[in-house]
Amino acid sequence: MSRNLPVRGGKDIAATLGALGKRIETQAVRSGLVAAANPPLKEAKLLASGWSTRVAAAITKGSSRKNQDGTYSIRIYVDERKPDGFIGFFAEYGVAPHLIARTAAGQGSVAVRKSFDGKGTITARPMKIGDRYVSGILQHPGHAAHPFLRPALDAKGADAVEAFRTKVVAVVEGKTGYNIDAGLDEAA
């Protein structure tokens, strides 16, 4: 099985796949996207593990899908359903300084802000932070962003493209027996 696809751009790949039929094209592209997601996924897990191993464990990839405009996509994301997965968003984008308070029903962030400014009162209830119970209004200092998803794609984008091309060639050759390299060489 040949592993070299002498096609350089997405238009060349699309034209080659379009000539083989819609079903094979769809299978090849979707399989290629799944393979292409692996290098950035591994890099994102590696980058995130320096910040939090639980956030790194929550990083996953979705299924490849066809979009409404006819293109295909796959996403790499932090699964918020996994332990500490919701923290991944805060790590990626950072957190601005803010107030924290556990209040009674009906008292929201506006009441907390007014109380902090001395223009109102709230019913402060205890909350657990770490191993301690605290009460009242706390000022969270925020923290800088520790991006891991965007840098992972920047670092492994070329590897993702190569993985896509390799998988597309394998699927086409496996389904049709057609040597995609030879067909592209003849067309050139």
C-alpha cells in the first residue's frame, strides 16, 4: 500500500476524491479527519498536563460530521462532564478578577457587587474552598490564560494534515484497490 500522496492542496484532494464517488469520498474524508485529530489531541493533553492532569484527561475529540455548508469537521475539546473538565475553559482563556459569595435565594451577582461597594446587604452563607469553610464576599484575583488547545493545533497542524492524507490514501486503496498515487501521477 502506498503512503505518499503527491497532492499538495485541499482542492486537489477534493477533486481526486470526487472522481471516486460520494460514498467513498465521505468515508475517506471522515476517516481522515479522525486521524488528523490525533496529533493535536496528544499535544493538547501534553500541554494541559503541565497545568492540571485532570483537565488533560478531560480533553477528547468528537465525531467527524458533515456541516450544513457541505464541509466536514471534527472538534477537539475539553469534556465538561469529566472531573474538573469545566476548569479547562478557565485555563485556556484565563479568568478576570471577580467577586465570590454564596448568597441566599434571589440574591445574584448584582447584589454581591452592591454589597461589596457598601450600597446594600446580602445574606452570606458559608462555602467550602479547598479544605476550609469561608463566609462573606471574597475577591478572587483571577489568573492568566494557560492555553493548550490553540498552541497544540499550531504546533501539530502539519502533522494533522499528513495524518489526514495518509488515512485518505489508505481508505481509498482499501475500498477500491485504486492506487491513488498512480492516478494522480497520470493526471499531472
